[in-house]
Amino acid sequence: MPNNFLPGASKRMEVLPVGVFSIAATLLVLEIKVPHFEQNYSNAELWEALKNIAFICRLCIQLPEHTDLLG
């Protein structure tokens, strides 16, 4: 039975863990340091690495959307 005293309170409680997780993830990302490389990489090598990372990210995002096609 919904709480009539505080309308919308249950919705706020459903969203609270998402907000807590978002803040925690943000704090973890802010702690990531850029490594120092001894070797200098060319622009072509950096673009190739970036394309590979973008492909993996796209695959991780799109794969769950298409799992219903796999059966």
C-alpha cells in the first residue's frame, strides 16, 4: 500500500541507490591517473588503440540489446 503521507517517497527510494552508485563511480574515476610512457607512440598507433577501445565500448553497450535475438 503506498504511503499517502509522503507522495512520491517510494519513487525517491528507488532512485537513491542509483545516485549513490553514480557518486561512488565518479569518485573512483577521479582517482585514475594517466600513466607515463617511456616510449613515444605515433599518432597512427594512438588512433588504432582508440578505435579498438571504441569498438569494445560499442560492443558492450549494444550486445545486451540484441541478446533476445540469440534465443
